Amino acid sequence: MEPAPDTLASTIQALPDKIQEIRGQRVLLDADLAELFGVPTKRFNEQVRRNLERFPADFMFILTEQEKAEVVANCGHLAKLRFSPFLPRAFTEHGAIMAATVLNSPRAVEMSVYIVRAFVRFREMLSSHRELSAKLGELEARLDDHDQAISGLIRAMKALMEPEAPRRRPIGYITDAGDHTRTDDGSRQSMVSEKP
């Protein structure tokens, strides 16, 4: 039973959204691959179990209960996994291609091309997000420098705006080493006459 062409097209378009990052690897779950290949998940996993030697740890791994719960909570299309007694299998890009060869159906071979393209598109999206994140980090650092410079300017302006404490003349008669008298403007003038 082949799915309708519009269903197949929508499944292919949604493929990059179904790629998840688990344990630091980008993976597709068995349910998503089975849907893409047009076989029930149970039959898909039977074929994988029969050919386990083709799926080393870097091609496929089984999720833990906690990972399963997290995936079910984050992905609405996987809600049916909540009540499944089996832990889902996660396939890396290479594992998904190997699964297509294990199924050995024309549709599986055709879909393997779309899987590769989806993983490539996912990598491109991640790299653009990383570049954007790096640029935002640079901008934030530059703004921090500007903020510090502006804070310094504001402190300097406040210091200039504060009036200086008026200088007060000391009270009383002050004598220096020589005899001085005060003039009308408050400055001191020496009273000692210069010798000719």
C-alpha cells in the first residue's frame, strides 16, 4: 500500500524537522524512518534486529527511558510512543542509509536520498545558527565595551558638574619666614626692602 503522493511529499518536507539531537548526535527515530520507508515500525525493527551486525553503535542506539520520555514530551508526532513498551531506536545519518539497504525496497532506496539531503540541510541550519550565535556574542562584547566607556563618560561629567568646595582663607594672622603685608586684593606683598 503506497501512500498518496501528497502525503509522501509532506513527509519528505517534514523530514528535517524530525531530525533530533540525542547524545550529541543528529538522529532519526525508528518510527519516523518506518513512516518514510512506508512500512510499519514493528516490521522495520524486525529487519533491523535480523541485521544487527550492520548497525554498530555509531549507526544506531536504543534510547533510555528518560530519553524516550523527553522525546515524547518535545515531539507531538511521537505521542504514540508514550504507551509503547519498547524503547525506540535512534539512527544516525549512516544508520538511516544502512536501514534503507536492509529493507531493500525501491521506496527505501529512493527515500535514502531524501534522508541524506535532510541531514545536509540540518547541518546547514545548525552552522547558520552557530554563525549567528557567534556574531551575537561579538556584538554583545562590543556593547559591553561601549557600556563601560559610556559609564566612564557619565562619571566624568558628574564629577565636572559637582561644584568645587570653596577655598577658605585661614582665619588669623599667618606669618611666613619673611615679613609680609596683605594688599587690598588679598595677596601678600613683601615689606622687606630690597638692598641696593
